[in-house]
Amino acid sequence: MDSEPISNGVLAEMLTEQGLATTLAQAKATYQGMLLEEVLTTAQSMLGRALPPDWLDDYQRRRAAVFDERLRPIPAAGETVRALLEEGVAICVASQGRLEKTNRSLSLTGLDGLFEEAWRFSAEQVPRGKPHPDLFLFAAQSMGFEPARCLVVEDTPSGVAAGLSAGMRVFGYAGETDRDVLERAGAQVISSLSELPPLILGVRGEG
């Protein structure tokens, strides 16, 4: 699912309310891919003062409410995962967000039945989030695969950097992110998730 436009939209609105005028584009450019704690630190630095003590909790509540109304799966997401699982490809979710958010998002979009609990990983489980490789390395180890045998599908430059740093091949999904940005980060760019099955199965056939 593509939760970034929703998350950044709520973030822009709440920062503007606090006196830090922020557009959706600015929120995306500044905060996309950050951990929540990093978002808070960066926003407070730009604002020049501390945000209210409950601001981060309020952000998560407001974001969750908008998710309930607007969160949808990316086109072809479910079909792509099912096709790969049928071919025996092991798949997991490795998200910068907390597991609670991942579980809720999968449930809201009807994708939760495709990912067992043991196939869901979060940056909160490792010392460093993206763009560091920790999360992807942890996911690979937990799933029982060497990094070199893993493929990452990402839609942010920080995620691409994390995958490459982990020694994995990275596909960049150009949904909300400009394909040139993903290419410069080092990803092999795709425009639709439906492109993935033949690409991934082709890579598996190479060795």
C-alpha cells in the first residue's frame, strides 16, 4: 500500500498548525523515509522550539483516522504477491514504520492474509532504520536467506540505499516517487507491480 501521501499530508497539515508552514511536497521531500523520532527532531529544529509533548501521539491518531478512510492497496499488489507465492518465492514486509502500523495497514487494505506474522519486520526491531541496511539484513536472516539471494522493492531513495547497502538487488517502484530519483539512487525502476513476477522469476532462474 502507498501510505506516504497520506502520512505526509497529515504531517504537513499538523506542522502548519504549529506555525511551520509546510506543503505536501515539502513534507515528502523533507521527511519521507524517516523514523517518527527523526521526524519529530527535524521538525522541532526547523520550527525553533519543541512541539507539544503529545504532538507525536496526536499525529499517529490523526494519521490512523485518515488511513481508515483513504488507504488502498497499490494496483496489482495483491495479485503480484499471490503470483510470487504460488511460484515458491518467499516474501516479507520490511517497513520503516512500527509493526502496529504495518499490521493495521495490511488489515485495512485486505493484504494481511498474504503475510504471516513472522514475515513482517520493522525498523523498531533493529538499531538503525533506513537508509542503513540493518532492517533488510535482519529480515533476510529471520527468513533464512543470504542477502545476496534477496530482492528489495522500494519506493524511496532511502529505502533503495538501504537495500543496496545490504548487498541486495533493488527494484524501485515509481508510484509517488519520480523514476529519475530512484534510478539515481541505484534502483532498477518499474512503473507497475505487475512487472515484478517475470523480473523476479528471471533473476531466480539466473542462479
